Amino acid sequence: MNAPDIDDTGESVRKRLVFYFSGFDPRGASHYHKLYVEESKKQAAINGLNLEVGERQRVHRLASAWSIKCRNSGTETDYEFLRWDDIIRRHWPRNEFQLLKAIIPSYWEFLKANWFWRLYKVSWTSALTVAYPIICFMGLFIVSLLLAAIVVIWPIAMDLSWWVGILPAAVIVAGAVKLGRWVDTYLHGHWQLRTHCAMQKWGYGGIPELDKRIDEFAEYILKRVSSSDADEVLVVGHSAGTILGTALVSKMLQLQPNLGRGAPAFAFASLGNCLPLVTFLPGGENLRGDLKELASDPQAGWFDFSARRDGACVSVGDLVTMSGVSRTEGAPFKPIRVPVSLVKMFSPEVYSKIKKDLFRVHFQYIMAAEKLTDYDYFAITAGPVKLASRYPDRSQ
């Protein structure tokens, strides 16, 4: 398949700026640059795009970047990775006991807000995906403590020295930790728990340095846009980055109300969104306000790409009204939902393996496929066609 050439219809891109907001992942720009290089080469076999990806450079204390040139059309893209991995590492529980300390207050807020039931009514698969990590983690923790307590008490009941049961109890607890880590290599539940706890804490104003970083990102991006001759500007948020990306774009619209009016074209692309993680909480009023701002803006585009198979996201329903936010009368309907069909991307044999790996499924949005579908991350971020022009029937 040959990639389309640039034309003069206004739908083509000669120069593009992409600002990528990752999910809650302590891996930084080096990891994501390597992933883009490797996966874009694989995708080239089916989309026909001959992409030349440049070296990663630190262009600002807030961003690392690499250039991408589409040799088919001459389209040039400056792809910038927005850095918040330093904040993530500061809020990344490093062991099970730190994770437990984070879980207790966060999940108490989820329970008080009836959050699980609200999510279940929207998408039972998402609710199940959210519930199983806490059930597994807390279940294993409680069972191990009960067994350890029995082992400690039993010698005392048998008139033996109290210390006789200490070592076996310690072995039980250590074994439970090891078992939990082994299970987590397959289920990636600890990763989800860390994300949920951090986003709940942020939603309730508990990570002020992240609020400051979002404000800095907004000012930085607008400055880059004002000094660029780009035809298209994309802010891309993945996973938890869709939550923070919503706040970021809202801030940009507050600072620059004319964003998206005329050139350059501007759009927010949310991949595997998990907005209800915060918008369903009583303390998420700030994000609901940001959601209202973004959904009401008449010009800035918003495309949401989410897969039903991805239980870590919410792929059905109206992201705005389900969060308790009313739509502005006369405003264009946003986000434009573009379903991502993973089953169409792979052969049955490959898909049967991929679908069992939640972590892999949730990262498929920024990875290559076996078969070409209407969702192609590398064509969106580096190809010659504007995002809105790729989905004209949905953009009306």
C-alpha cells in the first residue's frame, strides 16, 4: 500500500507538531522513543509509510523530542514527549507495604463515592478490570495475615514458647509477597493500583506539583505553536495521560481561546481514555470543569480512540454526560469516538494471545499491527493527512 502524497486541498500536512502525554509510567522518553522507532518500522510493512525517525534530544526541561520525516510525502513532524516521569517516580510505591499505604485512603474514597457501581453501569468490563487488582492484592494480604496469626497463636495455645511461631509466620508473609509478585507479572495489577491511587490523589488536589507541571506544559506548547509554521498540532494523551491531557488542553484554551480557529489545525487525541477514574469522584470537580471547557469549545478537535477489548479504558457511552457534565447547547459533539478494533488488527492466532495480556492490549494504541485498519497511530502522528481529514464522516 502506498502512502498518499501531499495535495493542496488543505487536508494534507507539510509540518506537524505532536505533544505526547504518557500514562502513569515511570519509564521516560528513552523508552518511548525506542518504542516509536521499532513499532513504526513494523507498521511500515502494511501502511506504506517510509518514516525516518531521528535521534532523541532534550529540547527543554519539560520535553524530549525527535523528528520524523515521511519520505513518501515530505511531511515533517516534531514529536515531543512531555516529561512527567520524575513526578511519577516520586509517587510510585516501590513495594507492597508502600502500595498498601496508598491503597487504603484512595480506595476508601472510591467506595464512599459508589465509584465501582457507577463504572459498572457504564461498562461492566471496565469495572471488572478495576476491581480484580484490589481483590487479588487485598485478598492475598488478608489471607497471609490470617495464616501468619494462626501460626503465631498456635504454639502459645499449645503451651510452647511464643517465639516458636515467629519464623513460620514470617515465611508465610514473605511467601505471599513473592506469590503476589509472580501473579503480577501476568496480570499487571500493581501497575493499575498505582495508577488508580495516583489519579485519585491528584483529583483531590494531593499532587500540587503535577498541577504546576500541567500549567507549565500549556504555556510551553502555546509558545512552541506560536513560533512554528506547522499545519497541524496534536496533543496526544494515552491512558492516565487522557485525564491529564484533558486538563492540559483546557488550560491551553483558557490561555489561547482562538486555538484551532484557522491555522494551524489543532486536535486532542485521547487513546484508551480513563476519564471516569477522576470525573466519577466527588472531588473531581476541577476535571469536570476542564471537561466542560474542552467539550464546549467550538473549534478545538477531540478524537477518542478506545477499544472494547481494553478493560482499562471506557470505550462506550458519552464521556461528558456520564461524568455529570451538561453539554453546551449548539456546541459540536465531542469527543468524536473512533472505535479501535483489535480483533481486525491481527490474525486469529496472534489475537488469541494478545487479548489475554491486559498490559499489551492497553499499549496497542501506540504499537504496530498485523493488518491495516482505520486506526493507525503512525499515520496519525507522522503521515501526510490531518487527523480530522482521516475521519471525515465522523467529523461533520
